[in-house]
Amino acid sequence: MPKKTDPEKKILQTLTGKSLIKQQVYDNTRQAFRMICATLQQFTERINLELEANDPRIRLVYQEKSEFNVDLKVAGDILVFDMHSNIFQFDRQHEIWKTAYIKNDFSAGYSGIISIYNFLADSLKYRRMEDLGYLIARIFINKNNHFFVQGKRQSGFNFTTLGSKTFNQQTTTKIIQTAVQYALDFDLLVPPYDAVKMINLAQVEQNISDSRIKTGKRLGFQFRSDDVGA
């Protein structure tokens, strides 16, 4: 066998080091997403049983769009759970680099990402492509199956310290319950008059209700993400 050159040694070190870590992160994130999907199905069944005695129009609907994307319809809202297929590292200005957890193990900073978006159900039903959705939380999972949730401070997500918790059934249920309650707590606001005072004839021909005016929830506070604790 020919002797390996120095560049080849470096490539091998990278493949057996960083690449294996990223593969482990991906496997953990994939398993976490499967857990989210299963928990969403169970959550939907439990809530729908309680809703049977009420208006049949008010039901939760769980739908798998792909192996990386599922929806949960909650009344007039849609929660989209989306797993990114790639693995990421935080930028050098991120608070995570100041934590003792990452200082002790640089490779624990590689993370998979599962995002939760909030759309209006009618945006998808009527395919209003100009309508807005909001990122309400991102779940980061690393090689040790440790995780934290980045979200709006007002959202109620309290898993903000990387290295203190592992992703499990209990935390999955809590994240889903918090996301659903968060979406239900904020209502659609009337758009400003000046934003809708004029439309053109083409928009009338299409349908006034689908006039390419962006529709989305306007939250009554400034967006500010949770930081990662030490």
C-alpha cells in the first residue's frame, strides 16, 4: 500500500473526526424529529377526543408532508415543523461560545436544527403565496443529544441552556404544548388602511380576497430571541 501523504492524513483525520461528529448530530436530530412526529400524532388524538362533544369544525389535523416536514392544523393556525437536513455551527459572535460547556468541548457546538413556523391555515388552504409565516422557535440538538430552544422571550420556551437537558419524550411534549398555546394566543390584526386602500384591476379579476396583500399575524411586541445560558 502506498504511503499516505500529509494532505491525505488530514483528509482522513477530518473524515474520522468532524464528519463522524456531524453524522452523530444528524442521527440525533433525525431521531428527535421522529419523536416530535409521534408526539404530535398522540397529542392530536388526545385533544380531538376532548373536542368531540363540541363543534366538530374545531379539530386538530396532523399531516406529514415529507420525511423532514409535518404540519399541525390548530383551528385557524398551521404549525409547520421542519427539520433541516444539514448540520450547522454557530457564528463566532454567538453567545454559545461563551459557555463553559462549549469551551470544554468545541465539537459540542455542531447542531442540527428543527424549526417551528406559524402560518394562517387559510394561507395554505387558498395558496395565498404572499402571506407571511413566523418562525416561533428553533430547536438545536448536538452530538450528545443535548438541546436548547431559541424563540421569542414571550413564547414560554424555557429550554435555553445547552448542555443541561437531553431531548426526550417529556421535553418534546412540553415544546409542542408551548408552540400550540403560543399560536393560539395571538390573533390576526387588521392591516393598516394605507396598505389596502388601492388594488388594480388584475387583482379584482383574480379575487379581491386573494389580492396579493400580505396577510399574517402582527405580534404586539418586538422580536427578540432567547440567548443561550452558560
